[in-house]
Amino acid sequence: MSSLVELVVPARLGAGFRWVLASSWTTNLGDGIALAAGPLLVASQTDQPFLVALAALAVWAPPLVFGLHAGAITDRLDRRLIVLVTNALRVAVLVVLTTFILTDAVSIAVVLVAMFTLGTAEMFADNAASTLVPMLVARDDLAVANSRIQTGLITVNQLAGPPLGAALFAAGSAWPFAAEAVLVLLGALLVVRLELPPHRREPETVARISHDIAEGFRWVVHHAAVRTLVLTIFIFNITFGAAWSVLVLYATQRLGLGEVGFGLVTTVGAAGGLLGTLSYGWVTRHVSLGNLMRVGLVVETLTHLGLALTTSPYVALPIFFVLGAHAFIWGTTSITVRQRAVPSSLQGRVGSVNLLGVYGGLVVGSGVGGLLAQHGGLAAPFWFAFAGSAVFVVVIWRQLSHVAHADEAPVPPTAPSVDVQEAGGG
């Protein structure tokens, strides 16, 4: 058993990372349950494509509204405490939602409010949690640490969670949300014992929060690799968000899959992610980071084309499998590049700018996707996603060379008035 633990989580990563990893895997199982149960709960309350897309918007909007402030707060306060408090809020909301379901008082309005609140709390928790790994793990081990985090994300969040969530929902619509509450609570308790290096600012060094936010933006603008990653994820998430905002209807209606079948879509994607996990070391040794990004964007573009053309689950499911492998490789590379490049004192703010790109694209895309599906059918968002992605690949192609030299790029200096003690590698 000890040798297995050493293989999965090498001792050189430290005991603190093991607590973070255990918490991440536990909460991600709860989130994975919600990946299937949330859309199914929405679909049980309405069959209007616009309202279904609005539910996706309720989850994706909080980072757009509060993300920059979350990053600034993460860089100011105790990051461990932020994770604990925000996850406690998530548990409270899940308990209230479960109660509404059990008493037959649930409605689409209740679901939308709950999803927005949960999305807001999760965004604050995730922003703070994302800064913990570079505080605890040496710079040269960040790729290994992030691959372990991503492996857990795939196996429990995407592979195990969605079919479990769909099965629990079929047994009773309240069950998956009660289970998620328990898992989020357990995940929060796992970081109670975590000890972090000093990272809170002294009161005399704290500027206005708008100044902190602006500093994060300036850093991103002046760092070619991170700037390219943020721009790419923003544009590609517009196209991705348009298609995925109506995925539950696409899977259940266009592909003819039932409720449990919808969970299978995410499971197949996660299986592809496992392939990405197993091949990641080999791929990064043989393919430059710039070319790796280029291949990934082509894969995602062709994914939208394939899904727009087919109505067969036998064609669609292999496409989801390939997309899952791409998502893991892209995500792990992007996170590692950013963590290596960004100083610890700016991790929260730069992460929030990246998050703004991620969810800003999803929010815009979900609105477009809902309208296109409402008026043009369920394939229309996928045609939009294919056309938009193809155009952007051509535009961004040469800029991706910046990513290949990310580790060589100079780190822009921070403003002296807000310098704080470095809390760890980054």
C-alpha cells in the first residue's frame, strides 16, 4: 500500500500536498455528481432550451461578476480559511436545496438561484485552492502535482461522479444534492490541518482592491505566454459554451440517450482524459508546448463539426472520448505554465484574470447557444462553435509559439507599493 501511495503521490511533493489532493478529489466527486444531477434537475422543471441555457449561465456567471475580486481577496487573506468558509456556504445551500426538493417546493426559479449561489461560492473556493499547490510544491514538481490533481478531476469528477449523480437522481431527485453536501463538507474538513507558508499581507501594505485587480491585469498583459493562454481560452470558451449550454438536450433528444445516458457522455469524455493522463509524459517529451496547443485547438474545432453532423451516439461518443484526452492535456499544460510563471503574491489575481477568460467565454457562449438552439435547432450551436473555432485557430496560430518559451520569459516586476513576501514556488 505504501508503494502505491508513493507512486500516486510521491513523498517529495510533501504532506501538505497530500491533504490538498485528498480534499480536491473528495469535493470533485461531489461536483461530479452535480454535473449530471444539476442539468437533470433543470430539465425536470422545464423543457425550454433558453431556460436550460440560462441554468448554465447561472453557474458560469459568478466568475464573471465576482472573479476579479475573488483573486484580489485570495492574495490578501488566509487562503486556507477562504476554502473552508466558502465550502461551508456551499454545504448550507445544498442542504436548503435538498429540503426544497423533499418538500415538493422546488421550482425553476429556486434551482436557478441555488445554482448561482453555489457557483459563486465554488468560484471563491476554487480560486483560493488553485494557489495552494505552488505554495506547497517545488517548481520542478508542479507538472507532476498538477497531473495528480487533474487525474482526480477526471476519475472522480468526470468518470465516477456523473453516472453516480444520474443514478442517484433516478432513485430520487434529492439524493444527489444531499450526497454532494456530505462530500463538500468532508473536503473542507481535510484542509483544516493544512499548514501554509506565510502569505497574508500586512495591513500597511494593502492598497485599494481596484489597485490590486489592475496589477493582476497588467501582469497578464506583459507576459506573452499567459496573455496568449487567457485570450485563447476566452475565445474558445465562447464557441464551447454555445455548444455545451444545451448538451443535456443534445444528448437526451438529438442522440436519443436517456437520463443515465446523459451521464455516460461525461463518463466517456473522462475515459479519454485517462488516456491523456497516461500519455501526458510521453506527449510533452516529444511535442513542444506550442505545437501541443495547436493540435488541441484543431481537435476541439473538429469535435464541434463532428457533433454538428451526427445524430448517432455511436459516432458522438468516440468524439467525446477524443475531446476528453485533449481537455486533460490542454488543462494540465495551461495550469503548469501559469503556476511556474506567476509569483506567489500574484497567483490569486492572475488566476482570476484567467478565470474571467474561462467563464466570460462560457457566459457569452451560453447565451448565444440558447438563442441558436431555440430558433435553429439543437445542431445550430455546434455549427456556430465549429465556424468560430476554425476562424480563431487561423488567427492565433503563430501566437501560440509564446507558450513554448513560457519558462524563458522574464517575469514582469510587481509594483513596490504592494509587494508582499513570497509564500512559495511559482
